Amino acid sequence: MFGRLMPKEGRFFDYFNDHAALVLEGAQELNAFMSDMSNREAHAQNVAFIEKKADKITHETIHLLHQTFVTPLDREDIHKLISNMDDILDLMEDVAECVMLYDVREVTDAARKLSEICVSCAEKVKQAVGMLSNLDNSAAILKICSEIDQLESEADRVMRSAMSKLFRDEPDTRQLIKLKAIYELLESVTDRAEDTANVIEGIVLENA
């Protein structure tokens, strides 16, 4: 009886969806950044603005978690999911800051390919998160999580190939260092998306 009277807060899913939408928006902005270096500063500012909006949602989610007696998902899973999504955007901001800090004026096709994969990962994260409120979607969610894993593997292959070409063909040591850092950060975005997928997969398997 008492358990039924305790509040079961549903706003968590709204926060998840809002944050996932910002992850996708950030990825799209980062991809535009990689494709339009002539407007580097504007794109970098946009990525930072999106990241700050997502930070606010993360803080609101954790605050709500501390205020809620009965949560729709395991408390640790809620914390891990929102934190991992926040890490995705943190890394996107790191990419933009790296480009600006190193005064990179042009990036390679490999960097653009990695940023495109980041967008694909973000799209999948948004789709999976959007289904979490109804675990009747468990099979579809698990399929999306598997697709995110495949995208991360693709990003890893692109990065390894790009690194090989960089160390083989780039004569300018400073440019090599700059591009290496950008490649690694872009690939890390997909790593964190995969971590997020693993959290979502765990939620589904525990609750479906």
C-alpha cells in the first residue's frame, strides 16, 4: 500500500529525450564544423552552447534523482545513462576546442568521415533513448545498440587507417600532432556512444 502511494517520477524520460536530442544537435554542429572550417569560431561557439544546455539537463536529472523515492529505472542506471550522454557532448566540445586551440584551418577526409560517424551514433542514441519509456520495444532497442557497436568499430577502423597514413605521409610534425589529437578525440566520441549503448542494453535486459 505504502509503495503505491510513493511518487514514481516520470520526468526522467523527458530529460533523457531532451538530452539525447542535444547529443544529436551537437554531433550535427560538429559535423558542420568539420565541413566548413571558414566559420570555425561560430561552429565552436554553437557546440559549446549546446553542451552547456545539456549540462543543465544533466544537473536537473541528478537533482531529481536525489528527490525521488521511487524511480522508473534503477537509480544507478539513471545516473550512468545521463552521465554517459553528457560525456559524449563533453568530447564533442573537446574536438571543437582542440581545432581552435591548435589553429587548424583544414581537416582531412578522415576527420570528416569520423565526424559523420559521430552523427550516425548520435542518431542511434536518440532513437534508443526515445524507446526506453516502453520496454515492449526491447528487441528494437537492442538492435539499435548493436548498430552503435558496429559504428564504433567502423570509427576505430577509420582512425587506424588515418593514423597510418598520417605517420607515413605527413612531413610536418606539428600538423601530425594536431591531426592525431583530433582523430583520437573524434573516435572517443564514438567510444562514449558505445558506452551509452551498453548502459541502455543493460537497462533493457534487466527490466524487459
